Amino acid sequence: MTDTVIRLSHISKSFSRGRSIAPWQQWWTSRQNAIPSSQVLLRNVIDNVSLSVSAGERVALIGNNGAGKSTLLKLISRILVPDSGEITVRGRISSLLELGIGFHPEMTGRENIYFYGALMGMPRSEVAQLFDEIEAFADIGEYISQPVKVYSSGMYQRLAFASAFAMRPDVLIADEGLSVGDATFQQKCLNRIEELGKQGTTILIVAHNAAAMHRIATRGIWLDNGGIRHDGPIAQVSEAYAEYSTLDAFARATAVPAGTIQRITNPYVLISESVRVKTLAIANSIESEWDVQTPLQIRAEITVTAPEFNGRIRVRLISAADSVPLLENEYLKGDARLFAHGTHLITATIPPLGVKPGLYRVGVAVFDADGYNREAANSSLFVRVHNTTVARDASLLTDSTIIVE
């Protein structure tokens, strides 16, 4: 039977919008059967979440800002109390959410290490055995003997991380604190978390750094609007979230009116008043599905509202999961095209490719004649590849090019 160390059963947590209200005010409002005002409406940050984590699992929480990731970790850490449901955690928890909880500003770093150990339920003799390790990891020099009230924020965080890591927790919970400090210290923290995971520590972490997330975690949980949207192997969950984020960001970006700067992908895009990419469509595939063993044909209408426009057309195939361009036409070669006032039909053919299954974006952009300045117009569509066999390695894509006519 699986050894479960964390179990959440139908957990919910709400926070009031606007000003806080006391419990007696909530009670009085309910007694009066009054409709709460907009200032006291409750928002479900965590909504009826159930999950379990086995001993030794390394779990990454993924999701947009406000999805409930930090709140869920604080509930598991007992920093917050759920409104309903039950949380069971076995073993010693070390939390990197509220860094330095328990540190007293008037006490020295040395004294606070022992104080933190006592809060973790460790005898002083055991903390003494770990002291040299904590001091070396924190690397704050003589400040270890100074009151923490004189520490910089970086030194405070170093001491907090070092103390939390050294206490040999059964469960390690970490949030965006890993993004603080210099690059060397961040790497040291990641190395330590990875080491603890290999030693059997159960890890729950929130990390927007995809490389760090894949390095540490084996399981991913995608939170969306307080609930679990996807739970599975980290590679599958992170790819699904990356695709969703790409589609969502693109939908919001394309709503920007003409004449303004938006950022869909690099470089910045200046939407021109004189040229448009319209009615971008797939000519030979059904409902945006692409069999990569056959060419993919794209049709686009370029509408020029100025008397004429001298420019170049770039067509790109981009991996939606990581926004990496895979293939494009040789749009910088030869002379620029002169487009007269009116609508022009452009066709592009993407050759059969050996790409893995997933979501891809086809982007059609119009540049000026030099081809190096900001785009004048663009449009994109998405295609999904389901092929389970790969014809050839994706690193050989440079052998092919997209033909634009």
C-alpha cells in the first residue's frame, strides 16, 4: 500500500474581497438574511480540493497568479486554516513560504538557529550537530553573531533557507522564495532541494522556472481558479499548461487595437494602419489537425490600405509549448515585394516534418522592406500534431524551409 504523507479531503478556503470583516459581522449578516455588499463578498481561493501525496514524491504546483498555489501550500503548512475539509500531514514539515517565521529580531543569528530548531521540535543537542552546516550554507560571515534586525533582506533569507534545509524535514514546502538572492545562492538552494528529494524527502514546490521545475519534480498539479485542472507526470502537465498559457496570451494580445504596441512573441509588434494579415486559414487540413507526414498549406490575405506597401512576408512554425521557432521561410533573401492598394492572396507550404505530437503556432508576419524593423502586421493560427511516429529528428529542421508564394 502506498505510504501517504499528505492527504487533503474537500478543502476550501475563502477570503473577503475589499475590506476585512470580523466573524461577528459575518454572523450578524447571515442572521439578517442580508445580501452581502461588494466589499464583503467572499472569493473561493481553494474550492473543494482533494489530493494525496505519497512519501518521497516531488510535486510541482503550476498555475496562473491567483490560481491558489501559495494558499494551498500555506494550508498544508498550517499557516492558514481551511474553511472546510480535512488536512492530514505526517512527519516534520519545513516550510519556505513565510521565510524566517520564528526568528526574533533582537536575537542573534546563532540564537535564532537554536530557536528555530526548538520550534521544529528538535532537541538542542541535535541542532548543535547541524550548526556548522547551517552556518556554512548561509555564508553570512561574522553576522551570525549579530542580531538579525541588522541583517539585509538577503542575509535574512540566507539564514532562513539554511535553517529550513538543515532540519532534515520529512516534507519540504517551497514557494517563490527560490527566486530571491543571487544566482549562485539560488543554484545552491536548488541543489539542496534536489539532494533532499533523492534522500526521500517529500517535496511540494511552486516554481515558474520551467527548467528548475523539471529538474526537481516528477509530478505536476495544475491549479486553475482554486481547483485541480490537471494532475499527472510533470512533463505532461507543464506542456499542457504551456499550451494553455500560449493560447490565452495570444487571445489577449490580438485584442489590442491598431496603432499600438503589443507583445505576443519577440520582437515587439507595431500594428500598422496601412497593412493587415487577414483570413489566415489552413487549406488542406481538417479542423487544425496536421498529419506531419504531408505538407501543410496555409493561405492568408494581405490587405493594404495605403497606396502601396513595400515589404517582406515571414512565415514561421513555432512550438507552442516553449515558443521556440522551428522553421521559417527565407524572407530576407531577394528583393522586397511591392504590394499595391487592395487585397493579396499569399500561400505558404510547410513541408513534412519530424516534430513530436503537440500544439504548434503558424505565424504570418509582414515586415518593412529592410526586414529588420518592427513587424507591421501579423496573424497566427494553431495546429495540433497527433502523429505518434517521428519521421526524423527535429534538429534536422534546418534542412527544410517554408515556401511562400
